[in-house]
Amino acid sequence: MCFHPEKCIVIRISNKRRPLQTLHEHRLEVVDREKYLGITISHDLQWANHISNTIGKATRSLGFLRHNLGRCKPSVKANAYCTLIRPSLEYASSVWDPHQTTLTKDLEQVQCRAARFVHNEYRDTSPGCVTTLLNNLGWENLELRRMKHRLTLCYKIQNQLVDINPVNHLTPGDSRTRGGHRYRQPRASGDVYKFSFYPRTVRDWNHLPESVTAAPNLEEFRTLLDSLSWTLLQHP
């Protein structure tokens, strides 16, 4: 169960027949989903509700910018999007980064609409139009950015730059056959765990060149990671 300490509610994510009903003499209200620390947690550990809320918030913010900055220079519009909207699309994305194609496309559509807003281009619907707008702005797709966020957090955990003990979550692989920079892939049968942070990020981490994972500091790791092409980061 996931307990919300301020509202005395609990999100049931347990298969126990007799789940927790009270805590410190307070009757707990069982709900299917609830927002906690800015993340909508669902009882089935799926992220569709959170992503829907995130897209809705970003869309409303984009509408606000269109209404108030419609006549501004493209550079002002681009800075407004990158400062006010994109951070909300990526908040805590290491936790909820979706693997489903439909959810990934829904998130990308927000950035596509933002690119049209920046260039004030709403009429051209020809194939490749939005891709050209995004390339002109130098905006990476959000899926790639989320992957880089996950890999950066993995680097921080490995080098103890955050308060997470790597020994508890990252098991080194056999250096004779797998490479000294790689980790043992956690076994996962269900999608909930298979596409959660550690199993998914370890798969991506093991695909990186050792020259990147062995970077001496965080800034160089980010620089080396940015130098890799999207094709190289993709893998089966």
C-alpha cells in the first residue's frame, strides 16, 4: 500500500485479503489513485492517469502562452516553452517514463504544438513539417530526453551523488564476459516491474560505451551522453 500522510488515505497496491484499514487510530480511505509529491499514483502502478494530467496541464499552459505571447519573437516563445512547460512534462519522469507507444506519442504532440506556436505555423500539414520546425529549434524529442534523465540518475546512484546506496540496487556483471561497466539485468516477468526504473535503465546503461559510463564527473558524463546519436542509444 501507498499511504498519503496528510489525507489519511491509502492507495491499495496489495493483494492481501485483509489490507490495512486503520493507522494510528485513524480510519483510512481506500482510493484507486491519488496525487502525492506531484505524481499521480494508481493502484495498478500504471502511469496513464499521471501522463494525462501532465499533458492537460501543459496544454493549458501552452494555451496561456499563445494568448499572451502570440506576437512575441520566436526566441521569446521558445524560452517560455523551455522554462514554463517542458519542465512540467519532465517532472520526475525517471519514475513514470512510459514504454507504450500511444502515451509516448501523446507527450510528443505537446512539444509539436509548441513548435508550431514558436514559429506561428498552424496551416502547413505536409509530412515532415513539424519535424523541420523541431530541428530548426534544436529540440530533442521528449523520449530521448527522458532516457538521458534516467541514465544521468543511474550515474549519480553509481557514484553516490544522491542518497541511494548503489549496492542495494545495482549488481555488477561479470567483467570477463559483460564488461566492467555493465550491471546484471534484473529478471522481470510483468511489465510493471520490467519497465520500472532499475530494470529498464540497466538495459539502457549496458548499451552505453564504457567511455561514457566511466566519465570522471557528472558534467563530462552529460557531455558524452549528448554526443551520442539517437540511433546509437536505441537498441532492441
